[in-house]
Amino acid sequence: MRLWLTVTYSKVIYELDGAVLPSAVKLPARAAWRTAQRSDLVTILGEALTESLDSADRAAVEQLGADGAATRLIDMADQDFRWDADWWQVLTIDGEVAGCVLPVVYRKRIRPLEDEGTIYHLGVRPLFRGRGIGGLLLTQGASILLRHGVWRVYCDTAATNLPMIDAFISQNWRHLGTHDAEEWSS
């Protein structure tokens, strides 16, 4: 018998107005962007979710395994979001994949005829953490959405993810408060 229960996670909310460009972040030497392939995303996200500071991510890995949690995350994006194929990006440094960013726009619009964007997920491989890669990924994702013409980029992160919160603050995102997110867990 499988027992299902609701687990609540605290999230911190940030917003970047569509008229405000994200703060420039210098790309390190020997770093490059490329369009993500599904296999890249499963690998990067699997590693990132396994050692995530977000307990919801770790719970998904515990339940589904790293590749299963990453695959579910990728597959669920289609339910509520849309994006162009070249929006999902991988950052490589010295030829090694360091992380990925998945910018999307909401299918449901708050404002008629205006898209609202979000960073669906951002993942930094554990080997590359502590080097400002999250900030680079955040800037790249926001820039893609702003070039698309969104009226704002709305994001949240786990209240325990202090490096991501620092990235939002250092790039002048507006703090909108906190909310609780619920997920079913077995």
C-alpha cells in the first residue's frame, strides 16, 4: 500500500520587470553557451537535483532516482509553459557542461496578449558550484525572456537556497515575499 502525504516547502519570490535589463555578468574565459539537448538536461538536472538545497528536489530524487526526477521535471514543463527550442541553454566551461537554464513563458496570461516569463529550472552541476555559475544562468535565462518581449520574469526559489537568493539580490531582482508550495509525496 502506498501512502501519499502533502509536503509544504517555503519559497521566496522574485520579479524582474520586463523593462529592466538584468545586471551584466562577465562570462569566464573558455565558457560558451549552446542549445541544450535532452540528454544534457537529464545529466545536469539529475546531478543538481540530487545535491539541491531545495528539499522538494531531493524528495523527488529519493522517490524517482536522479534520472527519473530530472526526466519528470523536463516532461512536466509542457503542461503549463511554452518555449522556443533554442531557449533552453547549457553553459560549458573548458568544454565541460557546468549547468543549464530553462526559461519559459506561462501558457495562461495574466495580461491579454502579453507573455509573462519564468525560469522553470536552473541547475548547476555540483563540481561547478560556488563560482557564480547560477548568476550566469539566471542572467542568460532572463535575457532570453526579455528578448522575447515578456512584461516580467517571475521566479521563486527555496527559502533554503541562499546562493540563488544571493544571485537574485545581486542582479537587482525585486523581492515580492514568500509563499508555501505543496507537493504530494509517497
